[in-house]
Amino acid sequence: MKLANPWKQNPWFESVAVAQERARKRLPAPVYGALIAGSERGQTVEDNQRAFTELGLAPHVAGHRPERSMGRTVLGQEVTLPVLISPTGVQAVHPEGEVAVAKAAASRGTVMGLSNFASKSVEEVTATGAPTFFQMYWTGQRDVMIQRMQRAHAAGAQGLIATLDWSFSMGRDWGSPEIPEKVDLKTIVRFAPKVATKPHWLWEFGRTGTIPDLTTPNLQAPGGEAPTFFGAYYEWMTTPPPTWEDVAWMAAQWKQLSGKPFILKGVYRVDDARRAVDAGVDGISVSNHGGNNLDGTPATIRAVRPVSDAVGGQITVLLDGGIRRGSDVVKALALGADAVLIGRAYLWGLAANGQAGVENVLDVLRSGIDSALLGLGLASIDELRPEHLLIPDGFDRAVAASLASV
């Protein structure tokens, strides 16, 4: 009889924080640094998480409900928990990348968000069976954007996410990681000392006979080659930023093509939320790009109640930023979000243990939601209201429409 090694690390982890620590130990320093990201002094990254700690929960001592429900329909998709996968680019932390994440989303009954900067094609991802929302930036000419929409629709995308909140902030006080444009022999030699210290990560790629792919197949022109991440980034930077008329055009083109929902990601201001409704969007994500954008933008949880109060009865309101545990999800829903999106949390799970690691993260969040509902004496996420929270004075951050300049 073979005895199990009592010192072997359990592949299961009990919190997102543990997944992050395992990702840090497993990944080469530049790769892990890219996941931490953030911009400038990191003020927004910090506030995205700190703000959740300012909100308290008010539990009951008796009268708890024996069964709790957390499923709902979000933008036409039935999900078993109100946690969706946020689109993030080039998931080269694991050989299967976005395909592993999509399989995890499918197995746990939620929606996969796929970036047009992803390392796997939309066709590969939708083939997993996960309901997929394809994400686009405002890049290239309009005919090119239409081609990308047509491709996503043909592949079976169930929604389109437009992420427009990018200010191209440069520099981090703690230093930006070196990310190569492509992985070739020269790059391998230069990064060898850093990669050699992470044999488990190297073995994952070695056993599949692949190397990290830094190209963006979803931006590949018909008959052409997929651009590198930096090539795609350059196209993005050199495309004139969109107007509200452009947003309305994008929403109309997608809905005419597919009849599926159009979501605008990156909304923070109440006046922008109202403009989004006027532009014909079906949903918005209250987001500050995970702190990777304009540093000094307050935490998204501070803006979700004012935004929901303004437009929640007209469109779906999502929240993206700082979610690390199930109680964070409960707080977001109590303040008016219909569901949340997660980014770093599932990337750490992916780095720690592939598809199973992403499933693990979703299970951790599900368990935390259930625990919070139990303590609050609620039978469903549909019952969550602001009165279930202890909200300090001045917590919300609202930008009034009267302050709009354009």
C-alpha cells in the first residue's frame, strides 16, 4: 500500500489569497508582476479592496433559512451564481489559458468573458460550451470592428462587451515588469535565469510542447497573421478615442447583427451611466479597469449604488473590481449590482492549478456567498438590500450629471 505524502501541497485552496500566494510562488517574477499590474502609485488598486472592508454585515442570531439560492438570469444567461468571468488579455500563465477558464466557467454555470487581446481564439473558447461574452476595444477602422463582431457572432458569442475606459496611464512606482513582444530563442535565453527558478511553471508548458503565446488571434485579419500583444496595443493607442455617437453605433451594429446584449464596461460616473442608456446599451459594468487605468479613481463599490439608483431599473448593472470573497459579492449586490465580474482572482486560480484552480476560485466565492446569506437570514440573493449592510457616512462616490462637461 502506497502512503500519501503528508507534506505534499493540497491542490485545493481555501481562499483567493492562498491562490494568489501560490501563483506568486509558481510564476516567473515578470509574469506575476503583470498579473498584479496597477498604475502610477497604485491608489485605485488599493481602494478597490480596502473599500469592501469599510462595509459591515448585520447578521441575525436565529431564524436562518435552511436553503439559500444564488442563481439568476444576467443579460439573458442563467447563471448558478452572480459571478461572471471578466475578459483579460493574453492569459499565458497556463498553457490552456482562456480555454481552461472557459471550461471552468461552463462547469460552474457562469459566463465567460473573452478579451479580443486573448491568447486563444473565440472559436476555441465557445467550443467549450461556456456562454461567452466577447470583448472589444475601440481599435481600428469601423469595417474592421464589424468584421470582428461578425466573427464573434459566427462563433456563438452571446454578448459583446465594449471596454472604453482606457487612458493609457504609464509607469508604476514599484516598476513595470518586462514583457517580451514575442517568445523566440533570443527571448528564451534572456529570460532563462528567471524562468529556471520556476520549474513547475516551465514543466506545465514543456509537457504540452508549447511556449507562452503572446499573439492575439482574435485580431487576426482574414488571410493574415495574428498580431503580437504589443502590435494590438499599438493599434489601440493610435485609434482616435470614441464619442458617445460611436458607442451608439457600436451597440446598434452588434444588436442588428446578433440580437444579443451589448455591455459597456468602464462606467464610473452617474452621468455616463445615463448617457449609456441613451446610447442603447443593455448593460454596464461599473469598473475602473482593476486599477490599471486612471489612478485616483475611487473603488467601484463606492460608485455602484449611485449608478444603480440612477439606471438600475432600465439596464443591467455589473460591478468589476476588488472582488476577493463571497461576502464582497453580497455587498455589491446589496448596493444594487445585478452581478459581479472577477479578473485577478481567477487568473491566480489559473496560475495555481489550471482549470481546477479557476473552479476552486468560483467554489470559494460560492461558499462565501452562501455563508453570508445564511448569517443575514436570507433565502436568496434577490432579497439583498442596503439595509443588510453597515454603511459609513460618505461611503458612496457619485458624480452628478450637472458636472458633465461634454
